[in-house]
Amino acid sequence: MKIFFAENLKYLRKVNGFTQESLAMYMNKKHSTIGNWEKRNSKPNIEELSTLATYFKIDVNTILFKDLSDTSHLSGMLQEQKPESRNHLNGDDVESRSYMAKLIESLEMNIQTLQQVVAAKTSELESYKQKTAVI
């Protein structure tokens, strides 16, 4: 599976009008760190990755594994719907429900990622406790 993180980071940063410096300031990093991530010279840790995904309002899987610069998958979504083809239920249309479903899915993925981070940190803490108990 190809990882698109470096390309996606640069793409998201530019599309949103951010410089490496402004993103670095938000991340509490040097701008060279952002540049190194974009050039694949280094990688963010899981917490940094999660922070970036939250910052750009996408899930971690998307920033890692989807080529965000490839907009061909959006063509079907961008076509206008005819008024008679819209479903209305309590004033909510299909587009709103679809957006909300995608938002919920993204939040669920972020929760899973955070749970993995907590589990990894808990494991590290337990390992540290065992090592220090021996000393």
C-alpha cells in the first residue's frame, strides 16, 4: 500500500494557504521539520500525525493512504442534483446526511487512532514501571 503522507501534507498546506513556517508554529516545530516531512527525510510520530489530521480536518487514514491531489474520484460527487431527485426528511437533504455520515466516520477513525496511541503509551508506561521496579 502506497503512503501519500509527504505529498498530502504539502498539498493540504498549500491548498489551505499555509506556509511551512505557519504550520510549524502550530505544531511547535521548526519549519525545517515540516520541510523534512514533505521531502520524506523524516516522519512525524503518531501524535504529530493525529494533530496534523485534526488541523486539516481529515482522518489519519486519509492523510496517509489517499492521494488527495487526485480529484478524479470527486467527479460524481460534484455533479448537480436535480431538485426532484433530492430526498427531504425534516428539512435535511441527502447531501447533508452524506456529509454528516462522512464526518462521523472520520471522527470514529480519529477515535480509533487515539485509542491506539493511548494503548501504546500505556504499554510503554507498564514496560517502564517493570524496568524501574527491577532497579
